[in-house]
Amino acid sequence: MRHFLNLADAGPDAIAAMLADALDRKTARNGWPKGKPDADAPLSGHVLAMVFEKNSTRTRVSFDMAIRQLGGSSIVMDAGLMQLGRGESIADTARVLSGYVDAIMIRTDDHAKVEEMAHFASVPVINGLTDLSHPCQIMADLLTVIDAGKALPGLKVAWLGDGNNVLYSIVEAAGLMHFEVVAACPQGFQPDESVLAKGKGRARCVASPHEAVEGADVIVTDTWISMGQAHAETKLDAMMPYQVTEALMASAKNDAVFLHCLPAHRGEEVTAEVIDGPQSLIWAEAENRLHAQKSVLRWCFGQIG
Ligand code: CP
Ligand code: NVA
């Protein structure tokens, strides 16, 4: 059974194969109506159930469209309206859903819940974001970087701001795909050593945003307050020196690109000039969630790698 809980579950060869497949499929259906299935409809008849314990726009719609374009269909559920929301266990939910659908995607808080779902499900389980990680987002980010003409090995990726779940998956990707991550995070919001270790020597944390961005190929940031976290002015104050500005972008390579998983807060983690400027690839990045996740779904069903 193939579960996609973190990038390491697939490994570097399968990730490379998924990215190549995603690019091929994206190119092959260029200009088609979005609801028209791919010519080979490789997951015809398959149903994906999605369980959301947190808000979502991109993950919800991109997975729904991904399974449709692969020839299948989806059922989308808010956990609060399921018996899960009244205390039914993840284990029982996993066993019941496995009898109805062919794959489960879940977005939740505690990463242990996704692991429990995978343990008790008899169908593939996909992590649609936990407090620990966001592997589907980073599949889309890698696809965006490659589609912009940059080969992954040897790239310098600069992360600015909070040492959060999105950074975890970037660090993991660095270790697997052999690029460098330099994260500039304020004191108290740096990733744990155990997270940096996922980068297998290719990830480090610095205090200076300029040091992180110097000569970088890709600049990435994310919201300073993630879902489930309390709004704290003290955190926003600590983060302010790590805002991605045009001045900071000027320290990166001339052809550096800017990524943000969205939703964004202009004037907080990034200025409007940068996120809406010529180096920003955020709209391609958001669209690539769809293309990347189609390949993740195909990998889960043994069609790739
Ligand atoms: N980037 C991302 O996961 O967006 P949503 O929260 O809208 O799904
Ligand atoms: N770090 C953010 C990502 C949102 C897609 C969060 O967890 O809320």
C-alpha cells in the first residue's frame, strides 16, 4: 500500500518520475476545458474521499479537479459534519471509508492522525497538510521551479519567516533532491534540529535574512500565523525583519523566483511589490498543485515509480 504522508515515502526517484509525469500531462492537455479527462483517463472509476479538519481553497479544489482529470471522482467532507467531529475514532473512520472509496486525502492538525489513518486504511492515504508537513505543496513548488527552467540539484532555496510545516517539506525535499535550503527565522520560531536533519546536511538555519537570500535561486515564505495558531502581535513583531521585500530580493540572483503556497498576507510576510511583481510565480505554483497531485495520485496507485 502506498501512502503519501511525507516526501520520503516516495523517495527521490519516484519524486523525479512524478514531476516528469506532471509536466507531460500538463503539456498534453494545454488549452483543454478543465473538466475534460486526460486522454488515457488512468484512474477511471476511482473515487477519492477528502476529509478536512481545517480550511482549504487550493487543496480542496485542486485534488477534486485532479481526480476528475484522471477519470475518477471525489467526495469532499468537512470533519466537523462527520461522526469524526463527534468523537468517532480515526481508526474506525479509516476502516469504514476504505470500504467505500479507493483513496483518502486528509487535512488535519496532529500528524499522528494522518499516520493513524494510513495504519488502519486499506486504501492509499495522502497528507493534505498537517501541523508537521505539507508534501503536496512542495511537489507543486518543485514542479514550478523545474517548469521555470531550473534543475533542482545545486539550487539555493532561501526560506524567510516561520519555521513551519511548509518549511519541513522543503527541507525534506532538499535532502532527497539535492538542493540547499537556508532558512532565516527569528529566535523562537526556528525549525528543530530534527527537522533540519531531514535535509541530510543540505539545510541550515541562520538569523540574518540577507545571508539566507544572498545568491539564492528561489525565495520562499509563508504566512506568519498558520492555521490553528493564535494570532500573536509579539510573533508578528519578531517576524517583521524577515518580510520579503524588493530590497531583500535584490540580494538574490537576478533570475531568482519568488514562491508562496498561499493564502498570502500582503504587508506581512511579503510586500505587494514582490508577490505581485515580475519574479513571483505564485499563480503557476497554485495551478501546479493540480498537475503535481495528479501524479501523486497515480504514484499511490502504482502507476508511477
Ligand atoms: N496552499 C494551500 O494548501 O492552500 P489551501 O489552504 O487553500 O488548501
Ligand atoms: N503554514 C500554513 C500553510 C497553509 C497552506 C498553515 O499551516 O496554515
